[in-house]
Amino acid sequence: MCLYASVPLADATSSDVQRQLRELRPTASNIGDLRSMMDATRQQRRHWIEREHPDATTVLRQWPRLFDVNEVVCTL
């Protein structure tokens, strides 16, 4: 998976991935990439939400794809 088709996800910084997730809109051609990026940032999002206790508007502003890219949600 590539970021802007030039930087592999493994080489991208967390801020690069966050920027991509804010800027890219889901399409049939990039939905797999967006899901991979969401998966790669899941723990970071979780820790941020636990630490900061942001309201829904702040979460939407920071992670807009969280609301329009379906992820598998597991409960233990």
C-alpha cells in the first residue's frame, strides 16, 4: 500500500498517515488503502481518545474516515 502512490505505508510517519486519512475521500480504487491506514492507526486513535476524551466533533475533525470507512469492530 502506498501513500500518495510514492511513500510506502511502512515508511510513512504517523502524521503522514493522519493527513492522508483526513484528505482522501473513499473511492472504489482507494478503499483498501484507507482501511489499511485505519488499521495501522487504530491503537494511536484509541490511546488519543482515552487520554484526551475529545467530543465527537473533535474526533470527526481529527479522524474523518473513522465515520465513513467501515472497519471490523471486535469486542472481547
